[in-house]
Amino acid sequence: MYVIIWVSFLQIIFVLFSPFGRSVTIGIHAAIGAAVLGLAFVVYRGVRASPCPDRIKRIARVTRTLAVLQGVLGLALALGVALSWGSLYVDLVSFVHVGNALAIITQASSSATAYDMWEEKEFLAPPPAI
């Protein structure tokens, strides 16, 4: 589960500090993005099949949904750049694309930690009501 977090993190670092030209960077970015999308589906499938709490399953599902949205945003961004739709469009979609990338890392981290805690039986039963 932690692989998706690190791949997403490295994706952001790669885009920020890419030593390659624009077209190479975009190609590698798209390939890594496809890997994040695939990982999100694999993680969700694995969590859904486990007997873990429903909350963890919902967080993993949201992560998968954010990964799908991220792909759509990436395609919308690429299309906007290719068709010269203007800097306002590109800036707005870029902003949402970056924010969504951070949300993927946040959600994936939350589900991975919660799953580990559940697996290690670190959840405690609530105290009895008085």
C-alpha cells in the first residue's frame, strides 16, 4: 500500500525537477501517472477483498477515484496545452491537478496507516459507556 504513496511523491519531485526536455518529461509523467492509477486499483481491490473495517475500504475507494480524476485532469491539461486554450485554463487545471496529486498522497497515507493498525490489531475497543 505504501508504494502508491512513494510513487506519487516521486512523480511530483520528478515534474518539479526534471532534467529532461518538456516532451520527455510529459511522457515519463504520463507513464508514472498510469502506474499510480494502476496501483490505486490494485490497492482498492486488495483492501475491498479483506475483512478490514469499512472506513479503510472507503478511503481506498476515494484514493482510486482521485487517481481516475487525476488521469482525466492530466488529459484535459495536455489537451489544453496542445490546443493553446490559454494560460487561465492551463493554470486552473494545473492547480487542480497538483492539488489532486497531494490529495492522493494524503488519502493513500491514511488508508495505509489505518490498514496497518487494523492488521496489527492496534485498534482498541471503545471504553464502556457510563
